[in-house]
Amino acid sequence: GRTPRPPCRSCAMSMTSFAVAATRRAPFRGCLAAASSAVSASSTSASCFVSRGMHVSILGAAPWARRRVASARSYARIPSTRRFTAVSAVPESSAGGSDTVPSSDRKQRVVFLGTPDVACTALDALLDAADDPNCAFEVHAVVSQPGRPRGRGRHKSGPPPPSPVAVTALRRGVPADRVLCPTKANDPAFLDALRALQPDLAVTAAYGNWLPQKFLAIPRLGTLNIHPSLLPQFRGAAPVQRALEVGADVTGVTVAYTVLEMDAGPVVRRVERVLDGSEKHDVLLVELFHTGAAALLEVLPSVFSGEACFERATPQSEYGEPSHAAKVSPEEGNLRFKTENATTLRNKVRGFAGWPGTKGTFAVKKLGAGDDQWEEISLKIITARVLGDDAAVEKPGGDGETVALTKKNIIVPCSGGTYLEVLEVQPPGKKAMSAGDYANGLKGSVLKVVA
């Protein structure tokens, strides 16, 4: 019944430094597993903070120590409830031992590779399917990029949080020693651990690391990738963004084998998605990974039976010439109304939604101000569409610079005599709002495009 004594600063320093050191010593095991082992291994220091799962006050510790301990504690408490075959990540004998159970007498072992939130869709789909006792496969391990620091002062915030896929894997019960987070996929320790797991198939979804031949040679049935485009179109890092940017009429998702050349492997399944011009990147990307996960589950029985394999898959050349989807830079989100037409700008707003976003530079003069009192502002454009010639909306004057402000929208003049109807904006330091609300707040001011 006694109130616990606040821990001393030396205990806090010991606990947090141990967690950081453990994370650095085990890069391919992942931040969560390292933090968890750090908490359990440091029995003396950890007892000051965690006792039988109960929260103990750490108000006596410095703020930086409280943040790090809370982070390590939250990682260590994620439950592991899912049933998996008991297989050590690195056997005691050797990393390349033979499997004692023939693959025909056990479930197929799938290793999943992914990193961001959208990849969790595919991982959840595989885990849900594997919950069926009659399922032919199990998710044997999960591979993700290591966590990255976030926010300001990132070097002071303690161990970085694990990736969304790593968090999902542990939340769904994947054992911590089989959530692997190598810095690079050619890490010898990681490759040894993967060989020891003896996977039958690897599945990748937005993993983000290049896979060397040493990796590709390990899964018995190869590696399948979920790619959100109709390959060979838009190979590369930003397929959905680039498809919307160019105004594609149709896109889709492809399940294809992974080879050394980026997104160039033979195709197992393609699913088309017709576009109507209103889709945005951040929403469409999630939808396509949902579709891709379903397509993957449909083809897995054929892959496990041998009916579908690398040699029988369709070469991408049968679908046309390849195109490349280069990574988007933040600078591409700057809208240039004077040199680009409304259709081009509308497609950029759609394609770069979420990240990096799109913004326009304007000059505003308040009501009653002189001609030398223009103030430059940067306005984030969230939703926009092309204003048709027959639209019953007040259009700006003919100087090509003045913006029309109405109760419902903002009409921006663009190159070629076209007009962009802006429907949703986000002013600096404020939340997103309708363009009409923003226009009403200007109270008679004059708005012009700068570039």
C-alpha cells in the first residue's frame, strides 16, 4: 500500500541507454524486439519503472528519460497471441540446416516484406486468411525497414518507433524474433536468419529496399510483389502519383514476380481500375493495395500447387512498352498558374495529394490598402477541378492574374485562357477549409497569382 518512490536519475539513464544500445546492437531484429529485450534484460533498472504490468510514476526523471522509458514500455507490452510453428530465427547448429519436416507435410511458409501504412493492408489480409485452420500457408516472418526518427529534435527523442508494418505484425501476434528489420536486404546476418526460416514464398508490398540475388534465391517458390500500377506501365517508386499526374484514364494493380531489374518480373495477375478524374493519390493508393491483396490471395493456391510459377507467368513485354514512375520531389508540388493550364494543375493536385501536397503563391491586397501594399502568401490547394466553358460561375477579369473570390469557390486564371476552380484550401498555420470560407474571410481583399 505504500506509494512507490520516484526513481532516481541514474536509474532512468541506465534504463534508457540500455534500450538504445540494444536497438543498435540488433538492427535486423527491429526496434520493438530490441526495446522489448532491453526492458526484460535490464532487471535492476527496469524494476524502477515496470512492476507486474503496473504503471509506476517516473515524475522524478528528466523529461527526456520519461519519453524514452514510456516508448520502450509501450513497445514491450504489445501482446503476441498468434499461434505459429515454433522455429528459431537462427538455429543453434547452423544457419543453413535442412528442414526436418517436408514442405508437403506442413503449411507453406510465407515471409512478408513491407514498411508503410498501405502495406499493412496486404499483411492483414494474409494474416486473416492464415487464421483459417484449413489455410495452406502461414505468415512465418515479417520483414520491414527499421524505424526512423520523427519530428523535430529527432536525435534527442530516443529509439525511433518501429515501422507501421512492424507494429502491425507484433500487434497481430507475430513473434518478436521473427519481425526482422535490416538496414539493407543484403545484410549477411539478415540473410542467414532468412535462410534458417526456410521460407517457401516471399511477398513484398511497398517494402522500399532493393532485394539482391542472394535474397531472391532463398524462397523456394520465389518472391511475389504487389505493385499499384498496370505493369509495365509506371515502374518505380511513385506509380499512383505519376498515373494521376499525367491524367491516365485507367490504372490498376499487378501481382508479379520480383527480379533484379526494378518491377520487371513476369506477371501473375493484373486488375484494372477505371479512373473518372476525381481520384486522389492518398485514397487511391490504399484502394489499390486492398485490390492487390485480394488478387494475391486468389493466385496463392496456384502458386503453391505449381500451376502458377515464374516460368509460366506472362512476360511484361506482352502488355506493351514500360514507363518509369520516378520518385516525387517536394518542389513538384509548386503550382505555376501562369505557365501551366488548368488540366495539368488539376492533375497535380490529385496526384500529389497527401504528399508532397500542392501549393500556389498569391499576392493579396487588403481592402483600402495602397498599390504598394501587396502581401505574398502560400496557399495549399487540396481539392480542385477544371472550370468548364459553360460553367455558370463568375470568372476573373481578363488580366490573367486576378483571382475571382465567391461564396463557394476560388476561380484561378491559368495558362491558355483556362481556369482552375479551387474547392478546398489550407492557409498557412490553419486547418483545411472550403475555398468559399477562405474567400469570405478575405473581406473584400484582392487576390492575384504570382507565378
